[in-house]
Amino acid sequence: MLVVTGVKVSMTPSAVVTEGQRVTLTCSTSCPLTDNTNYIWYLNSRPLNMTETHNKHLILDPVSKENEGNYSCAVNSPQNISSAEKALTVKALEKNVAGLNVLKITLLSLIPAVVFLLYMKTRKKKTLSATAEKSDREQPGQRDQLYESVELNPAAR
């Protein structure tokens, strides 16, 4: 008869993880057991009723806040020796608040520069437009003088 003692739960990568990570819980014993040994997994003292829970490893992938709690395991044997509970803490995904703040500040600082550039572009167009109108008004007079000088100088023909 084999008496199993020293049942414990270990967690990889750690007992504190971030949502979305993969967590592997391992039920280990003080003595090696066969591969066909059945394990019982508990969350907050309640048995987990999933087909995958009869294995030595319980994989939570991806882990979420619903997986948070106290885990323990037991070897399905006449003694049914359970491990002590081990807490799994799942942290919420942190939003990159610092990055968003930098982006906001950058965008807000660009707005005055863009407004200034648009103002300068509009001002330049108005200046060019006024110069073109002035040039158009002056051109006819210059043409008239040119025609007069051609008519007055018959030798230029």
C-alpha cells in the first residue's frame, strides 16, 4: 500500500499574473505517482468539474479575473489527501496611461503650429491673389503704351 503525503500546488510563472497570460498549476506529491493517477482540482474549496482537471497539471490559458482564487489539489485515492490552498491573483491589464498622456500632449502642442501654418498659407494665397490682380490691372496699361510706341515709330515695323 502506498501512502501519499506532501501534496502541494505550485504555479508557473507565479501566483500573481496579468490577465491574458498562461498559468500552469502543478499538483506534486512527496513520492512519484503513475501517469494514470487521477487528480482532483479545487477552486475556493469547490471541485472543478472539467475533464482536463484530472491531470497533474491545470492550465489556465488565457487566465482571467474569473480564475482568481484559492487553488488546491488532491490525489484521487482512498486517503484523498489534499494540498494546502494556494492563492492565484490575477491583475487587470494596465492601460498605457502614460503613453496616452504623452500622445495627448503632443497632439495638443501640434494644434497651434498647424493653425499657424494654415493661417500663413491662407495669407500667402491672399497676397499672391492681390499681386496677380494688381499685375492684371497694370498689364493693360503697359500694353497700350507698347502699342502706342509701335504705331508712333514706323521704322520699327
